[in-house]
Amino acid sequence: MTFMPLCCAAGLRKYLVQDADADDLVRDVLTTVARELPCFVHDQRTGAFRNWLRQILVHRLQNFWRARQYRPATTGADGVIS
């Protein structure tokens, strides 16, 4: 299974993120993953890591939009921002 669509700059386009901001968000997500990975406990459920990664992405996106006082409607079918 690949995690690239979840945390790559191209995957962030559906959240109306500019390319430069997407690069910053990807760097922030990957930095957080590197820092928090030793604390990650896999519960043996399918998708546990992907869900953990998605949580990190969602929190970083929320911080990003909060900092800009703007929160767009999602355009993707899975709508991670609620």
C-alpha cells in the first residue's frame, strides 16, 4: 500500500492549497511523522498506520487554515476536513 497520495503535494490540491504551501505542509507532516513514529503503537487493525498518518495530515491542515482564517469546503469524496 502506498501513502504518497495522502501526504504528497499533489494530494493536497483537492484542499485548495497552493503549491508552495503544499510543499510546506508535506514537510511539516513528514517532520511530525519522523518525530512521532517511535510513539506509534500499531493495534494490528488494517489501516492503523494510514489512519494515524491521516490524523497528522488533518491536524496540520486545520492549523494551516486556522492560521489563514479560512476553511474551504472539501472537494474530495473522503472529505478529511470536517
